[in-house]
Amino acid sequence: MIRRFLPLLLLALAAPVQAKPIAFPDKFDPIGTPVQSLTTTEGRTVHFTDTGEAGWRPMLFIGGVGTSARAPELVAFLDTLRRRLNVRIIAVERNGLGDTAFDPAWTFADYTSEVRQVLARLGVEKFALVAISGGGAYAGHIAAAMPQRIASWHMLAAIAQAPAQSPVCKADPAALEAMLAKQVGAPREFWAMPAGGVTAKVPGFADRAADEGAHAYFIAGQHGDARAVAREYRRFCDAPAAVAAFPAPAFFTYGEADKLVPPAQGEYWASKVAGKVTFRRYPGEGHDVQYRHWDQVLLDVAGHGDKTLACVKGRAKLLPGLVIPSGATPGLCAWQSRPTDLRERPDAARK
């Protein structure tokens, strides 16, 4: 019997395997959020980005010193989580950065006006206000100007005011530009991050940060013009925005070891809030706390601010309250992975 069917069996085995049909996509994959433009009522051309998901929770994202409208790409390493939480990100570019021309007379009030006009163009009324590092000074003016439109306020290592004795505040404007010219002309140097921090955990972060610097300082032909960044630093020497009894819930995230923007800056902002304040302080962490805890910020924006994300025994869990149990670590378990910077581990690239 076996001999009888053996030729048929061999023929079946020799037949070519039917290839699975290719499922062709009907749209392109995104390669970054596109930069859009708007001519303001004042006659300026302002640039902005918008992830654009209608019906999702809008977030106005204000990046740190010298960042462009594409700064939200620096937190795209958690874009899957952002999408699962239905958070939409909008960023409005500041004076002299990225595609936006430099105007020496531009002020905080101009930025507030531009934000209003971009939000009107997009049909956004209420939004979460999120600022990191140097973006904090601008966020203060937004909070002061339109508190009733802000669903929640989030400050991450965000500055209120530079100390009066700061070299930036004492420096002559021309001298400050000269001092910053080398860094602005070399984005990798401007965006240098601690080797053991976020850069070591997020694949490609250092390169994406350098790309952001190149976009901010070169994309429009500025050739590393330091005027915009120097003026940003000098704005921090001005009095902080006159925020008064801010009503919405507020969340402040600071690293206790941050020497650039210590938690005292966040305490200033917290003193301006009449509503509920959640102050998250992280012992031993420095200025990259703004990226290290972006997962928690997304959860806070999405309405989970009464809970804390933690990695417990190798599994991410959303825990009630603000206390992390012993043995657990804050945030996703991905933060516990081994470093991924191949440039520091050349042997790994050959494996």
C-alpha cells in the first residue's frame, strides 16, 4: 500500500509551496509629523506641527531651549502609548528657530498670540498644557493668558526664572551670542546628554536629538545663527508670567539632582495653582527627567493622574496613588533594559 502511494507522496512534497498573497498598503507610513504654516494677523509666518487626530485629547507641547516645531519627535519613542491613550500633540514654533524667521522685537506676548491663532486654525478650544525645560517660561504666559482653556497643566523640569546672578543674565547680548555660537553650530554638542541616562535607554535618541538641533538651527538657512537661542536664554532673566490662582489640575515633574532646573522652580509654579497639584519628585535624577518620565506624563494628560505607572516584577502596572512599592521602579519596564547606544559598544554592531 505504501509503495502504491509513494510516487504521489513524493510528487506532493516536490510541489512548490503556495506563496501567501502580499497585502499591499493603501496609504503611506508616516515619517514624521509635517510642519505647517500660518500667517498671523500681525503679519508673521509661524510654523507648527499637529499629529492631527480629530476627537483625541489635544496637548500643546512646548519644547526646551532652542527647539523647533518638530520637538515632539523627541518623545515619539512612546508614540504607541500616546496613540493608545488618544493624545494629540500640537507644537507652535518660536521666534528664529526652525523655519520661523528671527524678529528681534518678538516677545512672550507674541508667542501667546500665535498659539491662540494656531489653535483657532485647528479648531481646538481646550487643551493640556505641557512644557519641558526652557519651555516652562512660555507655558507660564499661556497659563496666565488663557487659564480657562487649559484642561490640565504639566511642567517637566520647567524653568520659571533664571537666577539674577546667572552668567546669562549678566552677559552682554553680543557676548552671549558669541558664547553660544559654537554649541549652536554643532547640534550634537548642544544636545549632549548624560551617557547613562535616557540616551542609553532609547534607541536612536541621541541621533534624533542632533537632528532636532540641525532642524532648529540650519533648516531655514540660519547657518547656526545664535541670536534666537541667546534671546531665549535672556528671556528667562525677565520676571515670570503673572499666573494667578490657576484653577485646573496641575502636575509637576522634577529631578532632585537637577542642577539646571531644580525642583524649587517647580515649587514656584505650584504656588500659583489654586486647584489640585501633583508634584512628582525623583531622587537622584537630573535634567533628563523630562524624557525619562514621559510615560507618566502621557497618563496624567489622559486622565490617570491619580495613579502611578511602575514596573513591578518585570511587568508594567498602573498603581493607585503616588507611592511606588519597594522593589518596583517608576515607568515602563523598558527603562530597565540594557543600554542600546551602539556607538559606545562597537562590538554589538557586528553581532
